[in-house]
Amino acid sequence: MKTLLTIISINLMLIINAQYKLSDPEATKETVNLYKNLVKTQGNGYFVGHQDDLAYGVYWKYQEGKSDVKDVVKDYPAVYGWELGNLELGKDKNLDGVPFDKMKQYIQEGYERGGIITISWHTNNPITGKNAWDSSNQSIKEILPEGSKNKILEDYLDKVAAFLIDLKGKNGEPIPILWRPFHEHTGTWFWWGVNSASDEEYKELFRFSVDYLRRTKNIHNLIIVYNTSVEYATPEEFLKRYPGDDYADIFSFDAYQRGRIEGGEKFSQQLDTLLSAMNLATKKHQKISAIGEIGYNKIPDKDWFTKVLKPVFDNHHFSYVLFWRNAGFKPDNNEVEYYLPFKGHPAEKDFIKFYKNKKTWFENDARNMKLYH
Ligand code: BMA
């Protein structure tokens, strides 16, 4: 009886997984392998990631091999987040000061060790020339095909393409990238957000950019991440600006706890709602789900990981979660920002507990899973 049930459930898994298809039919071998492995492992646990992990931590910058995560749990994160903002302007450092040539090395290192790479892009506003947070435009028509400023967007994408093309593994193979452009689009703060681009304009921007990288630039190592902020409660709302099945592989949202520690319960409930609604959408469209960004700045609650996150994470299927960056002190606005504990932080013990949980996968787990094979 038990064997029969196992056979049925394995076959059922195969049938379900067979419907999953990467949006780029020309994707490279390693990209297809990564995608299939993300589909296969989803639900058994989740990969844990960190933005800018290898570049700096709260009290250090650019030290070979160092990582706040590794200092605490003796393992690197499974997912490495990197950010391309300012690359489009021809600068040699991103908007947070990370040199692009170093970023390339870190990406190669993480990939060679078996980790997963995801990239976001707080791109400059091509209409006003100001930064990503300038949402003063009420339309983005000008930068879409036929628009008078379409060339500026193409020029930005050319710079992104050159960077992506340069990301190669030891054998010269393109490194698969989870590409998360025009993120948090349900919010109002970015120039591609809800107050600054209509739903149709947003979809067109998304499709145009993906097509440009795929077709014009012949880039086929991207797994595309569709990413909202927290402004939805139903799958329909989540998909309001969805560019279509050929333009997305992973569905995700970004969410942060803010304010008092007592708000933890409310944040758990919010995560539960966001994951439930998103997962109805992922099921319908046969896509992978993930949490694109998360955090509670400075982690004021020393039990946050196992008390607030773990219970709700354990109740849902999703592939990975990315904690935002350990920026430390930011001289530009005199603020301190970090989302994972460093050695000596009060939440260190709790994060180690979170690490030891079977469902959380860090780099050693990812390497053992041979995600690119
Ligand atoms: C924000 C903050 C900023 C940073 C931006 C892009 O959430 O961390 O300091 O410039 O992300 O990485």
C-alpha cells in the first residue's frame, strides 16, 4: 500500500512538474537546470539569501571571503542578491558604492560554490534623468517603443546587457541569473510604480525590456522575476500588471516589518495573506514563488526569525527568501540599515536556530543539490 501511494505521488509530482516551463524557450542548459531544480525542490524547504552579502557587512567592506551570514552560521547564504542601479549611467560603482568589477567576481564566486544569483535594478528615471525614486512622471509612454525617449531606455538596457553577457562560469558558460527588474511596482515610490505608469504601460515596459535582452542582445541565461510590493490581497490584484506567462518565471513580493516589536504578529499575518494570494496565482500560472526582499531594520526583536518568520514560512510553499542588505551606517542620510545579524548582535542565537531548521537552505545545502546539473 505504502509503495503504491509513493508511486502515485511520484507520478503526480512528475505530471505537475511537467507543466512548468521556463519562459525563454532558448534558455541555456544551466538556466534550464536551475529552473527545473527550483521547481522540483519548491515546498520541501526554502533557500535563504542576502543582498550584497560578499561585498560588505555592518562593520566591514571588501574583505576576501567575509560575510556577516558566514560569521554567524559558518555557512554562506544560498542566494546572493546584487543590484545594478547606476550601471545604466556608465558609472563604475552601483548606487550603493559597490564596484561593478568586484560584483562580477562575487557573482562568479557564489555561482562556482553552487549558490543562486539574483539581480535587481533601481534604474535611473530615463524620462526626468533623476533617480529611481523620482516618480514625478505620470506616464512612461515616452520611453516605450515609438516614444521620443525610447532610445534612452535602449541605451540603459545596452549597459545592462554588457554586464550580463560578461557573467561567465569557469567553462565559459553564462551564469544563470534570477532577473528582477522594475520591482515593487504596486507601490508609488518608483518611476514605474502605480502613480507614474499605467498598468498597460508597465506591462509594455516589462515586455519590451525582456524582449530587448532576449532577442536584440541574445541573452538566454535569465529566469525572470515578477515582483510586487505589499499592496494586494487577492491573486487578481497580485496579477494586475502581469506581463504574461512568456515574460515571468517566478512570482514574488517585497515586505518589511516596521515600527514596534509588538507588530510582529501583524506582520506574520500580513505575510500569510501575501503568500496565500500569491500562491493561488503561481498555481494557476505554473510559476515558482519567492520572497524578493524582506527584513526588519536592525532586527530589534531578538527572536524575530523563529518567532515571526518561521511559523508562517513553514506553512507555505515558496522557493527562496532574500534578506536585504547589511549596509551599516549610511553617511548620506545618517541612518543605520541592516537585516541579518552580525557576530555579537542580540538576534545571533535566533538566526542560528533558524539556520539549523531543516527547511532553511543555505549554501552548503544548495551546493549539495547541484542546482545547475
Ligand atoms: C534601499 C536601501 C538604500 C539602497 C537601495 C538600493 O532599500 O537599502 O540604501 O540604496 O535599497 O539598493
